Amino acid sequence: ANAEVADALMGKLNESLVLQDINSCCEFLNTRDYIKRNIHCVVGYGMGGSYALRFACQRKRLRAAVVYYGRVMQPETAISDLFCPVLYHQAGKDHWVPNQDLDRLRAAATEHHKRVEIKTYPDAPHAFCNEHRAETYRADATAEAWESTAAFLKTCFHGT
């Protein structure tokens, strides 16, 4: 309905159940004959990006995670458990995700020798890929981010 309703609903989510649901999706894909087992990635936007990053720190058989302007958990503790490469798309004018959080993510990735790429779109606001929000949608940044995502995933799935 609107941002206030979305915030209220997000506040009621049970994180462990959300992560369990994402894991169940991966396990379901493993039951399909036409899908290679454990050749998965997660991609999320905003809140979904936050969960994609958290999930990448718990599922050992994940090939990649792509995070579009998602909140960063306490990276100092979680990134040590990161199991796959991550591409993070940062909205340069994002007030939802402070720059300090991404600085901490960079530092934790370096400290734990994890592959985390952060691509910044300096003039883009939070939710710049959401074409249903005319006030934030940026077609040029969205196209650039999608091209980066496709290239990143090709490197993560190369040879599979």
C-alpha cells in the first residue's frame, strides 16, 4: 500500500523463518531434474537484499549472492562465514544503508579474505531499480546494475 505499511510488515518478519524459506527454495530446486543440483544464487532488492547477504553467510552450497541496496548485518561477525562471492549494488544517495555500514563490510571482507564487490551509483537513491516508484527509479543506473549483475553471475557460474 505504502512505505509505512511496508515498514510495519518488515518489522513483523521472523528472520530465521525467512532464511529457512529461502533455503527451502534451494532444496526444492535440487529436486527438479532440469536444474543442476546446488547451482544456485540469490538476488535481492532492499529488504530482500539484506536477506540475500545473510543467507550467503549460512548456506555452504551457494554459488553467488547479489545484493541491491540491502542493509548490512554486523559484518565483523557474519562475513567470516560467507560461503560465496557477493556483488553489492550501493545507492550513493541511500539513507537506509549508511556508508559506514559498507565501509565495515569492505573491511570485514578484506580481513576474512572474502570476495565482496561493491559497485556504487553515486546519484542513485534507495530503490533505484523499482520502476513502480517514479520518485526513485533510475533507468540508467538500473541498466548498469543489471549488466554488472549478469557479468558477475557469469564469472560465478563459469564452467558449471
